[in-house]
Amino acid sequence: MRSGHRLGRRFGWLWGAYGTSALGTWLAFGAFPLIAVRVLHAGPAEVAALSSVGAAVGAAAAVPLGPWVEFRRKRPVLIAADLVRCAALLTIPAAFALGVLTFLQLLLVSAVVAAADITFRAASGAYLKTLLPAEDLLVANARFESTAWTTTIVGPPLGGAAIGLLGPVATVVADAASYLLSALGIRATGGHEPPPGCREAVRMRAGDLLDGWRYVLADARLRPLFFNTALFNGLVMAAEPLLAVLMLGRLGFAPWEYGLAFAAPSIGGLLGSRLARPLVTRFGRHRVLVVSGTLRALWPIGLAFLGPGTGGLLLVTAVELGLIFCCGVFNPVCATYRLERTAPDRVARTLSAWSVTTKASTALLTAVWGVLGTLLGPRTAIGLAGVLLLATPLLLPRRAAAHPSGPGARATAERSAVPPQPPA
């Protein structure tokens, strides 16, 4: 590892761009539902559709973008994705000022932003491969993870204050501005980007759409991690709306208590990401991946025993703190492992397939758990999600690899510039 872990000026610009856009995203956290309810007087079904349908449509639209990104220079793609998100978001305050804002526009903007998010994540992993050598991979991923959790802690309270003073549309403007600043930061990275892999036919074929999934499913170690990530994220997110119903409804928690229960534990994510590299240095990457991936699955079952009052608030805070701490350790190690096992000419397609699957599975499981919450009650449905999460460690890679050995991964080991990506 280089002395002081200096990753260079170009990485510094990329890191700053990521932090800026992440802060903007958390400043605008919850802005779309608030606009739908307060401005457009939308009902529960419309608000739920805004969360699930927009993400699902965006994921579907992003499917052909993974193969398309693979054979293009990544820095212009990153800048374009930021500018698309900025422009799409700015249509909302413009329509609001003109008095023509509609629910359909909110839905379309959420889909465009979701598709651009997936495209950005796919391109960022490939671009970062050109910036850093392999030995700096975990350090870079841990810094992205730390930044993500720091903005999670800071963003929502500031966004809430801004919404109280200026209304929810103001935070959408801030989010749009953050993407513009991110695009400028990525442009400032400068330098030479190696040309994308050569290919006889530049035009995309129908079979290329499935390349990312074929690559992941053909790798004996990426495959279980792929299913583990999709199932874990989907089940955790599926229980969140039911937990809100339980806490804010039957148990009578105030909105500020609900927000505190999820904002304060984000400190655990910051601590976990800081410990990821020292733990890997001492215990090895595979052991840290498996142990942290197992421990993160043990916490959510505790939410089924949530009660009212101070005791209940302390319980949900403790559960979320433990869960987020384990995720803070697991996420950068997982990102490192995934990118090391992916050949340089397959990164964009692989990461795109990964993101599309995660978003789609989350949307599907959220819809299913909404039905289960109606039929069984929110507490029972939350408990069922917790029980199923206990099985997810079975999908973690069981044996450590000596070095990346997936399809085409030998080419990865032979390249001088290798790995990571900002966290999702």
C-alpha cells in the first residue's frame, strides 16, 4: 500500500464528486413522496407506486445500457449520467413554478433518475479500474463507503430543515445542483483514459443484453454473492415500509423518533467502513466477507419484538446500529471481491446486471411484503423477513480464491490497472 494511502489527484476529484452527489441525494431524501402528498394530494397507492414502479421502470430501461457502456469511454458516460439526472430533476421545480406539475411527471423523472443511477454505477467501476492499481482497491472502496454513511448522517436532518423552511421542491433543486457539481468534478479528473475493448461490431446485438448475467452466473464465487446481495437487500428494504407503519401507527412513535432511530445508527456504517481494511489485513478478505455477511443477517429478526416507548426506541436503534455496522464492513470488501473477479472488458455489463437485479428484486419483494403486511399484519411480516434473512449467509462464497479466477479473470490479473467502484 502506498505511504499515507495517497490515491492521487484524479481519485480525489472522483471522490469529491461522489460525496457531493451523495449529499445531494440525502438532502432530497423523501422529497418525491412529500411533493406527491402535499402538492399533488396523492394517496397511499400512488406514493407506493412512485417508489416501486419508478425504480422498476428505471431498472428495465437500464438493461441495454450496460453493454452499451462497456464499449465506450467511461468518463464521458459518467458526466452524461450526472447531467441527465440534473436536467430531469430540474423539470420538477420548473413545472411547479408554472403550476403544471403532475404525478406522471414525478413517475417519469424517478424512472429516468433510476436508469441514470444504474448507468453511472456500471461506468464508475470500470473507470476506477483505470485510475488505481489493485493494491489500493480496498482503501478506495472504504473511503466511498465512509462518505456514503457520513452523508446519510448529515443529509436528512439538513434536508428536513430545508423542507421545513422552503418546501420539498427546494431540496430537489439542491439534488440537481449536486449532480451538476459532480459532473464538473469528474470532468476535472482529466488525464488519459485507455480506450475501451475492441470489438468487431459496435452495434449492440440482442444477446448482449444478457452478457452481464451470463458472466456472473458462470462464476462459481460471484454467483452465490450475487444471489446473497439481491435477496438480502430486497428483504431488508421490503420490511422498511411495514416498520414505518408499525412505529408511526400502532406503537405511536413521533416522526422525529422514527427519523432518529435510523439516522443515529448510520454512525455504525461509518465506523464499520473505517475498520474494513484493518480487519482484512489481520484476518483475511474471505473471512471478513463471510463473518460480516453472516452477522448482518442476524439483526433484523429483532425488529419483530419491537414495543412502544423508550424501550422500543432503544431496541430499533440497537438493531439498526448492529445491522449498519456489519454492512459498513461488508460492503467495501464485497465491492473489492466482485471487481477483482471481473475481467476489465466485462465490468460495466456485470455491474449493470447486478444493479438491475438488486433494484428489481427490491421492488418485487417490497410489493409482496406489502400484501403480506395487509394479510398477516406488519409485525408478523417483519418477523418473516427476519427469518428468511437468517438463511442468506448460506449464499456467501464458502472458499477463498487464491486470486481472481472467474471467466476471463486471468486477463484481470495480467493488467497493471485494476479494481473498484463507489458503493451503491
